Amino acid sequence: DARVTQTPRHKVTEMGQEVTMRCQPILGHNTVFWYRQTMMQGLELLAYFRNRAPLDDSGMPKDRFSAEMPDATLATLKIQPSEPRDSAVYFCASGLVGFEAFFGQGTRLTVV
Amino acid sequence: AQSVTQLDSHVSVSEGTPVLLRCNYSSSYSPSLFWYVQHPNKGLQLLLKYTSAATLVKGINGFEAEFKKSETSFHLTKPSAHMSDAAEYFCVVRVSGTTDSWGKLQFGAGTQVVVTP
């Protein structure tokens, strides 16, 4: 059963530390999204890629967030340095052009 | 600009009664619309999608939605609620970008559904 895999599922870190979240999209999907979910803001799009190239990262704080796709099987979202306001659930999703997106289980990040 | 508005933040229903979750969209052309469900501490699962084929769309777990262009609505319904339907539901529109005709997904604020015995 094909699925989007995110690691880690949970992460607790101290303010100022670097955090890296990883996503393995469904094999063959050419579009990868990163979303952040908080109680206050709901689901926000941070960035998305098509064929590994970034198409839109306007939702991402550029000074501390970065997103990359080193290869077609791995997408990463990095926060450096992390802050308490970054505490949220981060979702990765993948899909094919013109079709729906499939979501991973999310990474719950807590920055203390 | 394309967007969706979910008209109810919370809906409470009794088990066995109908469920109606309301969603209005804003789009200058025929949109692609989706409903996703999120159970507590879980990821998002696609319930159904509308992509300009049949206006009545059937999804998983007995849910269906009707696209009404004249009302700019895409309401989600289920004839008989089950306890397992308690979750948060998101109406989603695909938003085309300037460099990407397929676009990204714009989520509504969500509707929390509570099912009472």
C-alpha cells in the first residue's frame, strides 16, 4: 500500500537547535508539498516542488526555514535556529499533476 | 483569487442522523475541489474530489458532495452519521499559480464534527 512516510513522527527540541524533518513521497509522484498545521492558523502551505524543483516557497520564513529535494525519494524541511513559535505539526504530501495529494502522518514538533 | 469558506466551525449530530458540512468557494473559473478528513492525531485522508466531471461526487465511507456552480457551493453530506465520523473535515480548492497551471491546495479553516450516541 503506497504511502507518504515522514520521519520523525515526534520531535522535542530546545530553542536555537536545528531541526530536520524528512519525507519520502509516493514513488512516481512528481509534486511534493510541505504544510504546517497549528490551532491558530490552520493548515498553511510552506513550500512545494515539482520534479524536485521548488515552485513556491512564499509561505516559508526564509531566514530560518529551508526545503530541499536532494533526490526524487527524499524531501527535507529544515529549521535553523528553531523557535517556540515553530511548534506545530508539519505535513508532507505528494501527488501527480492534475490529481489529488496524499498526506503523510505528520511530524509533531515541540520547541521548548 | 481562489479560496474556500467553510461556514461552520463545529457541527454536532446524533448517531444515525444526516450530516451536512457547508463549503462555499470563490473562483473565476471551474475549480477543482476536494474534501479531506483528519481524525485525531492522524494525517489527512481524501474523502472525495470534483474535477469538472459529474456534479454529484461520491466518496468513501458513504460521503458525497454536490458541486453547484450557481451557488458556488460544494457541500458534503452523509445520510446517517456513525461514531467513527467524528473528525475534522477540510474543504480544499486547487489554486493555480503564475508559474504552475496545476497549482497548490488551499485549505478551508475546517469543520469539527462531533457525533453523539
